[in-house]
Amino acid sequence: MKNYGITGRQSGDGVPISSSLPAALEIAEGEIEGHYSVNKFGRTTNADAADPTDIWDRANATNDQAIWLAPTAARIHTLTSTNDGDKDDGSAGARTVRVYGLQTWDSAETSEDISMNGTSARNTVNSYVIIHRMTVIASGSSGPNIGTITAVASSDATVTAQIQPLEGQTQMAIYGIPSTQTLFVTKFYVGIERDSPAGADALIKLLWCFDVENQPTVFQVKHTLSASKGTYIQHEYNPYNSFTGPGILKLQINSDANDTIADGGFGLILVDN
């Protein structure tokens, strides 16, 4: 049995830890073997009435994709921008984007760096069953990115991840967990912005997909919160809420007013099984 207390823990090189520092800090520093801290956040600017909307950055007035979808299978992804200034030899926008995801539901997260080519496609080397984060790691003077950068799965054309202009990374409260790890949720939160329509009220759902290989669009409700315009709500788990992979965790908003703007995310600890 694993020991998650203060005593009996070991660092990555096998040295016993004797410290008064909080365990969460030691996990973030990489001092506890097989434990990883994850902070995931998202944003939607276009949650409409009676239209469940995942908290991710493609749910906006331009794209209006309310529900995020995983690829139907492990896929090569094409990265493109809506602006030719996002190019590896350019002086303005994004030059290099780092992609994070799972190649299979039985393997841990991996990453790779993609040199951008503006509105022309650049493919990932690896195939992914989920891409849950992209970050601009090199840019020009007008960066981090000028256009909208998308990762689109080959064959099924699923837009797995998107970076909004000038944001520099994805904002998606969505995270994939492989079968080799267990996820502990320490907290989740949501805020309904004041710029939302008057009287906007919303139901927030923490959702879990437990059969990702056969039914990747089916999610269970694991927690709910109610929020109103101009409010911020956070729920902390004590003890932590655990999820054994493979699976997908995400946040979703159900608003009663069109054009609701919401932010949300969760604090996570990922542990090797």
C-alpha cells in the first residue's frame, strides 16, 4: 500500500524525505517519486441557454463548438494558424508550439514540439487519443501567437485543442488520465463573469468519462455547483476525490442566459499506479 502521508515518503533518487514543507509543495517540486501536480483551467465566452457547454476556449462566438470531442482513435494531428505570422522563421507570432497528450490510454503523458508554418499544415510526429494542452514556447515580437492555432485530428477532423489569439496556451478544463495512473482532485472552481447577461445563473458539472475506448462521449456527473453572474465558487475535497484511469475529466456549464462567460478549473495530483 502506498503511503501518502508526511512520513515514509521518498524523493526521486530514493532518499527518505524528512521535511516540514507541505506535501503539495514537495509534489510540485518533483520531490515525491511517482507524484505530479497538475493545474488545469479553461474559459468559455459563449455558453448559451439550455445548451450544455464545456469550459474550453473553442466555445466562443467565432467557433461556437460547445462540446469538446476526443478523436475517434489515436490520430496524427495537424497544427495550423489563422495567421501567417505564426511561422517558425517569422519575426512576429508563434514559432514553436509544444503539444501535450496521451498516445494511448495505457501510456503516460508525452509531449513534442511543432515548428509552426502559418496557415499551412504541420503534422505531429505522434498519434494522440487526446491532446489536452498546447503551449507556445517560442515566438516573435508580436507573440505569443497572432492567430488562432488549432490541433485537428486526421481522418475524423476533430478539433482536439485550440489556442486563442495572443493567449499563448490552451484554456481547456479537460484532462485525460491513462490506465497507469490515478487522479486525485483536490478542488475545482468556477466563476461567472460580470460581463455575462443580466440575471445569468448556471449549473456547473464536474464530469467523468470512464469508458474512453468504447464510449468517449458518455460522461457521468461527479459533482455539481450553482453559480450566478459575478460570483466565484470553489469546492475543496477532503478527502481528495479519486479517479482511476483511463478516463477524461472535464467541467461543463449549463447557463440560463445566452452568451454567458465562464472560467473554471481544477487542482489535481496525478499518481503512478
